[in-house]
Amino acid sequence: MSEDPFRQFGTWFAEASRTEPSDPNAMTVATIGEGGRPAARTLLLKGWDERGFVFYGNLGSRKARDMAGNPNVALLFHWKSLQRQIRIEGQVTQVEATTADEYFATRPRTSQLGAWASEQSRPLASRAMFEERLHEMEERFAGKPVPRPDFWSGWRLKPDYFEFWQGVDFRLHDRVIFRLDGQSWETGRLYP
């Protein structure tokens, strides 16, 4: 186990990227909404470095509203075939517009159009209505690049806590934690 949680994340993430059959960057993102009600959903990690962990979505979504009201967020990566999980906690901030623009430009065109067509987390009368909106966006942006909508961006979670969990037979798991204390990381272990 590295003494640096980012280096340890990189080691485990690289191994998961080589061995997991589908979306090794999938993570559960847990937020806290109105009245302290928790909500969790699976998103894809789209970038990370020592500044934090980056993911994207609609600024009108429930997750965005939750994070605007309470920036404390938890991430959970679970790689069952490796018997590993990583919990990361911290606070989120919205990424810079240029960062969101750069990432949006790399998305498949249909995903870009879908971002325009979706009123994410809002009630939808029928699937046909969404498909009609998507068709309207295809016509609107026919023959030209699809710009990032101003209602779509990303967030960066700056961690202050990591937990690395390694499954061991007979539920004798190994749990190593890193807690930020000022500018340095304190490390320790938890009982399984």
C-alpha cells in the first residue's frame, strides 16, 4: 500500500482498467439533498489528478441541486472481480467552463445532442417525447459542431478521505484509510 492515496488510487484504477470487462470508471456518487435526505447514482469518472476527481452532468439534475445545497459528496468505486472498493469523500466545486467545454467536445455526437434534449431528472410524459426532442436537436445542429449547453457542466471532488478495501477470504478484509490533516495525509487501518 502506497503512503500516497492518489498513487494508490492510480495503481488500483489501472489494474481495474485492465481487468474489468465494463466501465471500470463507474462509481457511485452519493449526495445529500433537502432535509438531509441522501441520494446515490452511478456516474462515470472522466478525469482525476491530485486536484480531485471529475464527473459531468446537467446543472438542473437532482445531483446538481443536491451539490449546490451541500457540497459534501462521497464516491464509491467497486470492482467485484478484484474484490476491491475505494471510498472517497470530500467537497465538490464546479469545474471551469473551459474544462467542461474541452470534455464536452470529446463526447460522441449523439451524447452531445442528448445533453441538449434531456431535461435531466424532470418528469417525462413518454419516451417518444424525449426521442422527438433528440430529433429536434439533430435538425438544429445539422452540419455543425454541437456546443456545450450552458446548463451542462462538471464537478471536481477534492478528497479529504480515502478508504481502500481489499476483500479477503472468510470476511477478514483489509481496510486502509487516509484522512487529510491540514496539508498531509494520516493513514490507519479499520477492522473488517
